[in-house]
Amino acid sequence: MTLRKLFLSTTAASLALTAAAASAEEYVIGVMSAQSGYLAPYDGPAYAGFQFCIDEKNANGGLNGTLPVRTIVKDTRSDIAEGVKVVQEMLDEGAQFIVSSADADPTIAAAQITMADGIPTMTFAGTAPVLTQVGEHVFGSYPADNQQGAVLAQYARDQGFERVYLVKSPDSAYTLGGPEYFGAAFEALGGTIVGTSNYSLNQPDFSAIVTTIKAADPQPDVIVTWAWEPDFPAFIKALRGAGVTTQVMGGDVLDTPTVRGLGEVVSGVVHTSGGFPEEGSAYADFIARFTAAKGFAPDNNYYASGCDIANMIEQAVAAAGSTDPRAVAAAMAGIENGTAIMSNFTFKGTDRMPLRDVVVARITADGQKEFVLRAQADPATMPKP
Amino acid sequence: MDLILQQTINAISLGGVYAMLALGLAIVFSIVGLINFAHGDIMTFGGYGIFLSLAFGFPPVAALTIGIGAAVVMALALERTAFRAMRGADVVILLITSFAVSEILKVLFQNGISARPVPISLPASWSGTYQIGGATIGVVPTVSILVAFGSLAGLTWVLRRTATGMAMRAAAQDLEMLRLLGVRANRVVAVAFALSGLLAGIAAVIWTAQRGSVDPMMGFFPVLKAFIATVLGGLGSLGGAVLAGFVIGALEVMTQAFLPDSLSPYRDAIVLGLVIAALLWRPDGLLPAANANRS
Amino acid sequence: MDTALEIRGLDVRYGAVQATRGVDLTAPLGGVTALLGANGAGKSSTVMAIAGARRIAGGTVSIFGRDMTGAAPDAIVRAGVAISPEGRRVFSALSVEENLTLAGSVLGDPARAADRKARMIERFPILGERRRQLAGLLSGGEQQMLAVARALMSGPRLLLMDEPSLGLAPQMVDRIFAIIEDLRDEGISILLVEQNAALALDVADHAVILANGAVVAAGKPADLRNDSLLQAAYLAA
């Protein structure tokens, strides 16, 4: 997504505004999308997927074929203060739904602004379960960290792994929570945690942690981290470079071409994911449609996840039978087994972090991703946020 | 015992990178008074040079050479386009100029290449291990140490034994006097930038070989540590920059390795606290520049 | 061509401060010209402007008949000018020999540079004895000799000497002035800046007196020695 495209789409949106002002009804969705900074790699694809599916729906008459959507998109530069400002501006411009940046912190900040009017607020891909605790109007869209942790722990135990070493960073809810949820579920299933190391985001060097892992007694048979780029590449290079061949497992952030492009060192790494485009699936169909329309293939789940937000909003509006913010929020919270492309979703009975399938995938020696399994977290072993 | 040996190798390996970056900063600072905040972006550019040459199918050794060359070219280009125009300006103005240059480069990397990290895949055979008395030592950290020491020794030789090095040492003390002797200052300054770019390029090679990816912020974090090293060593002191680079690398590895987990969030604070304590003890740095009172 | 240096209407400014105002100065070929005046009279600004190290705001500088106004220092060195600056400014972290080698490097001819270095060491034996020592460890008088030797490395025909006697012991001052006379006898033109007017007038063929950045008197040393303007120029400071 370039700034020019953003400019064009916002211009198009404001032209649509003048055109639609006369029309009876439209649904206005405000989108926070960081064009620069640490969130840009997630917000960019998520917004592209979201807008693509909104455009498809509008071409067919809008949400549920009857309610045209107008989007207001504003850049936050990954800055929370800027995010708060643009959310307020979007509300002033009549936004009835806010899609917030792909992380817990900006989403929590946005949700505090939207709370007064109960405007439903959904994060692009924030996965920390705490984010929905701001209020009844806040929703996640991606399978939460505790679901991912529980599914991965179950898989690890099924493979016979018994001793885990956790590598986590207290600097973000994701990098801290993922391994902790994994550890809790792993212990509940009879495994043990043999050691833990903390790192800092963007830590220059992981050799000291690797040496500590090598010295751990007893030795782990699996190492789990929710580290992302560039920390994960640095960690795995240091680990394999030191001759440690222990199985490594990680969170859904590892589902990127960059990680798969690291070569030999990532061969066999297992990670969770929000979805997998199996042949004939709705996801594969989405990729084909998107590629045909945009000229490039979506290379990560955030595109599909963005599109699914459009699907969730459509189903919530249909269930509410109105566009009243509180009614839409209540209807969203009551959806059970709603249809979406990455996987179906259930908000009913959850803390508004949807219960969705978690995929476990493995990176192959030639840098491809192979499907391992698809499962929903078992509520019995799923750690509470 | 093995643990200590391995952590010591980790410390020297990390310290070597910091030392090279700090030395590059100190060379430029000592001659033109510029605290070059864009130094990290020069290193990042070297990383992208490696990435792009691998993407275009160059063999790994050629790609690493191109990466080093890219960093040198970038350092020279910045000197010519941005910093030469500001020659002789106040140190604060120079610092702000380098901030601006750094921001511009980051945005260019982000929009021109990718906001996300891009992978650098070097042959697996390069990341093997070997045994010393029961301890398993990685090839990459060992090579890093050798390369860092080789570079530092090479640079010392250039500064001590060549005419250009002599001119650079003289320029560090009194650039105007050097010009009054008829030596062309622009050439000496350009060589200083080229050498700092060379060191940043070598650091980029070691860094990407160890970390496997390049992103727009790649150079920022290690260069931040290198800045601290230049201050700890004594601003403008080349030997001090190298020594302090190793000290900071060692402190980082040792705090990571031996602090209890509950204290680990305070690791950077502890390292910086020790640096501040050292500066209170020796306000001019560990090895102050010989010409600290230069007029 | 019978002048080594001819300055007309030289203005040097530092921001709003005017260091020299319309200075006219002529140094004849092969003689010692003394530039006298109190501290802050504009002597060093004039010398540094000639050497190309200060921006010239107005006026012209011609050296051996060629207009060199605003030329870069390296062009001025190639035109045959060298400077032994105020405060000596030897490279203290370099050895004595390195100081000389560095100055010789502008000749672009290693053999000639080595030859000149040998001659300097012959001329200043103390520098030969201390050739491996850091220049910063030399005494003040030795540093002054090094500064002169360094200036001579490029083979100048006009030598600018700024306060060569400053801070030196009396017998060392005598040595420096003996060297000045030797150099003059070898045919090198010298512009000598001095606060010690009596000493300077002893060796000078011609003198110019500055006060507050402007020329207040010029002429033969004998005529100026008891000139009230000279006294006034120093008292004015």
C-alpha cells in the first residue's frame, strides 16, 4: 500500500460521500491504518484485504446486498496519540464502526474514545486477550494468543514432547503472553517447563540466551517463543549456529515469507497460524480473487483476516437488523459459528475474542509452509487471560 | 567453565561489532565534529546491499563484498551531499542534520524496499560448530571475532603507518592547520567517511550473518550502543571507542547470562547505570582524546 | 615583479565584528616585513586571510604578482606561501618526524620530501635527536623550531610567521630571530607578526603598524622606532 493509493482511496471515499449524501442509507466504517512504523507491516495488508472485500460487497449493493459501505481511512504512523486523534476525527465524520490497528495497545486507546457512544471497535489483528476488557464494544478478530498457545501445547504433547524452554519478552503483551499461555497449557497436559529466558524487543544479540539454553539441566526437548522479526531470525540463527538442534515452536507471527526465507535454520520450525489456504477452501478462493484483481498474491494471513472483518461486520449488521452501534455490538457478541474465509468464528460465550480454528503449520526444508493440523482450543485446557 | 568460555566468546563477538561501529563514529567525530546519527542507516544500507545482491543471484561471498561496498558508497554520498555543506557548523546543527538524514533514509528503505524485515539466507555450512575442550563454539561468532580484530588491526595500521592515516590523525587534532600546510581537507574527510562506512559495512556483514534478516531499523539499535561506547570511551578518542565497545558488549552479554530472570527487564538500565557510574568516575571517558582542549 | 605580497583594502569579518578594515600592505621580495600592533589589532586575521584560512570580505591579495584573493589554502601553498602560525599548532599526537613528513607530502614527490626533511634535520639538529618523540612532548622553543621547519618543508618563497617569540625564554627568542635572519639571507621573503616591536624592528626592512584593524603607519624601522603612532598603537589596546 503506497501513500498514493491511500490518497486515491480516501479521495474516492470522499467523492463517494458527496454522491452518497443524497442516498437513503450508508454504513460508515473508520479504519486506523499505520502507513509507517512498527504496525505498518500488519496494518497495510490487513487494510488491503479489508478494503478489497468491502469493495466486492459494495459492487453487489453493499452489506447483505442492501447497505453500501463508506470507509474513512486515516494513517496513525504507529503512534498511539496520533491514533487517538484520528479515531476522534473519524467519529466526528460519522463513523459507525471503527477498525483499529493490529495491536492491543492502539486498540485499547481507540476503544476508550469509542466507549462513550458504544461504537463497536474491532482490532485488525491484535491477539492479546486483554484488549477486549475495555468494554462491551471491543472485539478481537484473530484467534487469541491463549487459543493459539493451547492448540500448540496440545500438538506438542501429542508429539511426545515433555520439557519446554520458554523464550519471552515482557516488552509486549504478545511476546510475553504467547509463551506463558503455552506453558500453562503444556503443564496442564503433563509437561514441564525446564527454563525461561527474557529478551528485549530488538535485542541486538541472542547468543547469551542460547548459551543459557545449552546449559539448561535437564535439557528441553522443545523451545517455544512468540518472538517476531527481526528477533526471531536473530534467535534461530544464534541457536542453530551454536549447534542446538532442539525442535522450535512459535506463534503466528512466524507465518511470513521472511521467516520462511531464512533457509536451513528454520527447516522444521512449527508455528501456529490463523488459517491455511487448502485447495478448494474459501481462503484459496479469496487468494485467487485478490490476485486477479490486484495483480499480486497476498503472502500472509493479514489480508484474509482483514477481509474477514468485513464479513464479521456484515453478519453483525444483519443480525442486529439495524445500524445502531449498541445493537450491532450486541449482535456481534452473540454470533455463533459465523462464516468467514480464514475459519469460522464464534463470539457467543467468549470475552469477545472470537473462538476460531487455529492452524498448526511446519516450515519445510525448501522454505515452504506445510499444513499439520487444524483445531479449536479445548476450553478445558485453554488458559484464562 | 564451558559456560564461562562460551559467554566470553559471545561477549567478545558482540563487543567486536560495537567496537567497529564506535570506531567509525569516533573517526568522523574526531575530524569534523559530527556525531553521525545516520551511521546506523549506513550499516542498514550495507545489509540491503547484501540482500539485493543475493536476490539478483550473486554468490554469497560476492554479495557480502557488495554489501560492504554499498556501505562505503553510502557514507561517501552522505558526506558529499549532506555533511560537506554543513562543514564547520556547530556540533548541534551537525547532529540535527544527521538526524534528518537518518529519518529520510529510514523512510526510503521502508517505502523503497519493505517496512518488514527481508531474509538473508547464507549457506548452512557457514553456521556450523566446533569443539574446544568439551565446549561447543559456533563458527559465525568465531569468524566475527576474527573479522572484527582483523578490521581493527588493519585500521590501526592504516592510521599509524600510511600517509593518509597520518593526515587523519593530524586532522583529528587540527583540521585547519592541516589545510594550512596545503593538504586537501576534503580528501582527508572523505577518507574518514569511507573508513567509517567500511567499518559499518563489515559490521553489517557480521550482523546479518548472525541475525538472518535486514529491516529499516537494523542499524539503529547497535549504533545506539556504539554511541554510548564513544561517550564512555571519551568522545573523539579512537582507542577509547574500541575499548568501550568491548566493555558494553561484555556488560550486555554478562547481564543477560547471569542476572536472575526477575531483573532482566532492568538489564539496559543496569548497563547504562554502570556507564554513568564510570563517567562520574572518569568524566572525560575511559581513554580521553589527547586533544580534548583543542581550540 | 618586485613584491612578494601585495594587499589592497583587505576586509575580514567574523559575523558582525570587523577584524580588519581596508588594510594595505606590501612585502618586498627577499626582505622581512614586520606587521606590528597590539593584541586584537587584526594582525593574525590578516595573516590567516593571506593563507586562505579566513574568508575575505573585501579587497585583494596578490602573491608574487598573481591575484590569489579567496584562493583555497592548498593553492596558496602551491603558490609558494607557508605559515608558522600563532601558538605553533604542531600536531602533538604525531611524532616530530611525522609532522615533517606530513608537511612534505604536499610536494607530491617522496624523494624531494625526504631530501628536504634531511635538510631540516641538519638545520635544526634538536629535531633530529627528537625525531621519534611526540611533538607534544617538546619544549616551547623546540615546538617553535618544529613549526618553522614544518613550514619550510613545502619549499616556500614567502614565509608567514605569526608571533614566533611568544612565550619563549630569552635565549630561545634570540635563536628564533637568528633563524629569521638566516632565512632572509637565503632569499625567502618573510612577513613577521610580532607583539615585541623592538625585536621585530631590529630585523625588519619594512614595517606596518595596525590599530583596531586599520593601518596607522608604515615605513622604515628607523623612522618608526620612536614614532608616537607606534606607542599609541600599543597603548590604544
